[in-house]
Amino acid sequence: MAIEGKRTQRDYTLAFKLGVVGAVEKGEMTYKQAQDKYGIQGRSTVLVWLRRYGQQDWSTLAMKLSRAQPDMSKPLTPEQRIKQLEAELEQSRQQSLVYKTMLDVLAKEHGVAVVKKPSPEQRKSSSKKKA
């Protein structure tokens, strides 16, 4: 029988493990935040679950995440915030390049022209110009 507050590996149901893995993979929390939130004692328990049940490759990514994502309870220094924003910007640039490439392939190889619908703000500004 487990002592209240201390849990063993056997206490966690598969549904619980999958829920934690899903939350971490969706970006709702880091694996360290999941450990704190759910009182998971083992330092590598959540990482083991991520490797076993997760959809992403957590073998090397986990180490990068533990260093790259600072503890959210502490405010970021300006240098940390800049580094975080630069990483997000680079990721956005790469994602944009992927989307542009996909649109080019659709247009060139399949003859499909994808037209972006204007946002509500764009619609309002264009209707003001016509008036």
C-alpha cells in the first residue's frame, strides 16, 4: 500500500499516463510541470512515458526541452526572453517556408490555386475603401 502523497510507478493507470503524455505533447505543459502538477516522484517517469506512449521522438528532444524551457514560475531575464522569441521566430519562418512550398507544389503539379480568405479586419478595411 502506498503512503499518501508518495506514489509508485504501479499507481498510474494507462489512461492517466496517456493523459499526461497528451498534455505535454500538445504543449499545455512541460514534462517537468506535469511532474510538479501531478506529484510524480521519479525525475524520469514522465520522460519514460513520453518515449513509450508519445507520438514524437523524445529520445533527444527531452534533453533539449529541459534546458530550453525555463521554469515558468520564475520571470525570464531579457536575454532568455530574446532567445525564446528568436527560437519562435525561426520556427515560424521554417513553418512558413513549408506552407509556401506546399502551395507551390499544389499549384505547379496539381493545378490547384489556394486563395487565402481575407480576415474580418481585412474585409472591414476594404469595404471602407470602396465607400
